[in-house]
Amino acid sequence: MKLINIPFSETGYFNKLTCDYLSQKPALSSFYTNFSDVQGFKKQIELRLHSKLDSLPKRTVLVRALQDQYKDLNISKQTNRNIQLLQKDNTFTVTTGHQLNLFTGPLYFLYKIISTINLTTRLKSEFPKNNFVPIYWMATEDHDFDEINYFNFNGKKVSWNIKSKGAVGRLSTKGLEDVLAVFSKQLGNSKNATYLQDLFSKAYLEHKSLTEATRYLANELFNKFGLVILDGDDNTLKRQFIPYIEQELIDQTSFKEVSATIEALQSGYDIQVNPREINLFYLTDKIRERIVYENEIYKVMDTDISWNKEGILKHLNEYPERFSPNVLMRPLYQEVILPNLSYIGGGGELAYWLELKKYFEAVKVPFPILLLRNSVLFITEKQSRKAKNLQISTAELFLKQHVLVNNKIKEISDISIDFSVQRAYLQKQFKELEELAKKTDKSFIGAVKAQEVKQLKGLDNLEKRLLKAQKRKLSSVVDRITELQNELFPNQSLEERQRNFSEYYLSQGDQLISGLIDNLDPLKLEFSILKI
């Protein structure tokens, strides 16, 4: 693999908030504690050491919970060692989280985890006296089944069509043999195709729940790199979170603090997530519904379940696993139970994390470093040659398709399709007419300006018609440009949001993940183009 990097801001695919955060714009400095560079991590380690959150008893609970969750899996020595290291007070975690997408879902699932693994390696080299463990937090309590029940393969959707209620992690894997049958027909018979079929089969047909299947799948792909996979839907872990759930129920702390932050943030940026008065769900095998507070009674939406204040606090202490944090409280849950330094996510995730710092301060939990995950565009040698023949630079590949096509047609056309000279000449003539009008009849100025607008618009229309004619004349070039960009950007989107890892595993095999591990630098903070 050959690596090229470009700034995220030059791709056109990342929002203003993300780009301004990466640029460390002063306007955002109050929304995070330490930045994602080596100096920032040095400060974050000190911050976490002095927080007194990570006591030995809490670490022991975490390790025992992980051992219980891993009891039916064969794990690598590195992963087992990392779990044991979590008992030491000089061990810290780096965490990413992701939904339980079918067969990992989009490619960026890999990039999140690889960023996390590589960051722990980098931190160990920078701070050798400490230990760093990569964590994949499975979003087992999510209930958005329609977001995870499919993956794309060669432009086709492979779907798992069942009715779903409650947390997706608790779903039975029954029926996924039909999905495997459909997928297998598209894979072929190569060695790598056989591996993918076996991987899918062992994950989903030999495990009862989606949580178990996803844990097996992620472990198979990454356990040799020491990845530790955590399920937050756990009684013993939730029990440590009880004081924060109580505070949420009684004081609605997250609503107050996040609302104030949003008011400060929204003047310059779009808001990712708005808080509710209580940011908790009630969770059982069949439901995951919001908890609301009305007329001094706590209710579970769309059910007959309710309590008074004393009743819900008693129920919480008896069954903490039934209280599920939403998107704004899950980050706090993570930071309470893990000795965590950093959260690694995509632009959308960083956007809602940046709403949370004041909330973390209010409940006295250290706010982690936010790191934008690696992003990758794969380009083959053949595609690279096509781009070179069309004189398309790496940066130009990211342009909107109509802009790219228009630019290239203008460049190669044997006639000028740029009327800038004519436009400037026209504007000069009308400037002279305006000066003349000022000396004679000022009421004539409006007519001059109106005519100028009309003439310039006419010139624009002529330029567009000429460009359109040249595109027809050079249609073969237009087709080649369009075909190339469609290959690289399916549905005019980053391929990491569209394609599944299996498409590249067929050709790359084990080199896919090892090559990404070797090439991606999580602290580079740039978009990566990998030639394969």
C-alpha cells in the first residue's frame, strides 16, 4: 500500500465544526479540555491520575465483567494480557464505540478500531511507564434496528429483514442463515471468499444473540492486536453508574448543562443532538422506551410502568441494568467505568461530544480527549492510471462530480469556455455608462444597473450553453471521468460510508487489516488515500 494524505477540510466531506476543532480554532477551546496531540495526552494522563475515579475496586469490577463476557471466546494472549493490565493504576484505555451493524456494516467500522489500536501503540512509545488498552464499546443497548440490519456488497444491499423491539444486542440471530445464503452466492469460490463465508457462519449461526455474534466477529478480526470488546449492558457495570443515574432522575443535570452549552455553541455551528429532560431509557428484553417525569411521577413511555420518586430509586438499586443511557449519557457511563483517556469517533460523534464538557464538569468526571478517527479512500493502480491519464489530481478526485467534469472540460477544450475577459469588459462599459448617468440624469442609473444585470446574465447563459455543447462533443471524456469517480465515491459519498470490508478482503485477504494498521497514523489528523 502507498499512502497519500490530504487535510480533512480539503475533501469537502467534513462539517465546519469538525474542521474547526482539528484547526484548534479559539472559538471552540472552551468545549474540550485537552487536544488530540502528544502534549494533550500527557496532560490527560495527569488529569486522569488525579481524578480518583479509577480505584482498585472499580478496576476489579471491570476486569471481572470482561472476563465473564469473554468466557466463551478463545482470545489471544495480547487481549488477555490487556484485560489483566486494567487492574493496574498505570493502565489507561482508549475507546471507540459502534453499533452492532450486520457483518460490521460500513468500512469505517474498521477505521475506528484501527485508529484505537494504533493510538495505544503510539502512546506506549511516548509514555513507556504506562499501559494503554484499546477498547471497542459495543452499542448493544441501541434500538435503531433499521440502521444496522444490512450491509452493502458490490453495490447491492444484503439485508436481515425481521421485526425488532428493544435493544438490538439482545436480538436472536435466528434467520441469519438466509442472509448467509444470499451473501454466499455473491462471494465466489476463492480462498478469501471461503474465509468470509466461514466468518459470517461462525459469528451469526453459532451464537444466539447479536451481541455474542458481534463480539465473536470483532474478536476474530482484531484479537491479535489486543483489542478488548466491552458490552455496557451489564448489571455489575451499571451498578457503578447508579449515583449518576440517580442524579439524572432527580436533578436532570444533563439537560441543564447541555442546554446551556448548546446555547453557546449554536451561534456558529449546527447542533448534533438536543437533550431531553431525562436522558434515560427503560430497558427489558422486549422494550427500550424513554423515562419521563410528569406530575411528580416517573413513567415509561408507551407502557403502564410508573413510580414515585422513592419507588424508582428503589427499583434502580435493585435492577440497574434496566436503566439505559441515551446518546448524551452513554459517554458519561463509559468514562465512569473505564480509566479512559480518549474517545475516537467520526465527525458526527465528535459534534455531540463537544456538547458535553460542562455536563462532565458538573458531575466531576474528567472529560476525555476527542480524536477524529482515520478516514481512508482506497484507489487501485488501474484507477490511479485512469486519473493520471485524465490529468485529475488526488485533491480533485474529491470535487463534486459536476464541478470536476466542468473543470476538466474547460481545461482540455480547444476553445475558451471562460468568459471572464468578456465579463470584465462588459462591467467596465457599464461603469462608464453609470458615470455618464451621474452627470446627466441620476434616475438613469437604475436603468443602467438593470441592463448590466441582464447582459451579465445573458453572458452567463451563453457560457453555460457553450460548456454544454463541449461536454457533448467530448462525451467520451465526460463518461470516463464520471465512471472513475463513481467507482471511488459510490452514490457520490465516501466509500467508507457505503462499502463493506468484505469487498476489499476478497482481493487483499489478511493484508487488508495489517496494511491499514501499518499505514494509518491516528495523530496525523488528515484524510488518507491508500493505493493498493
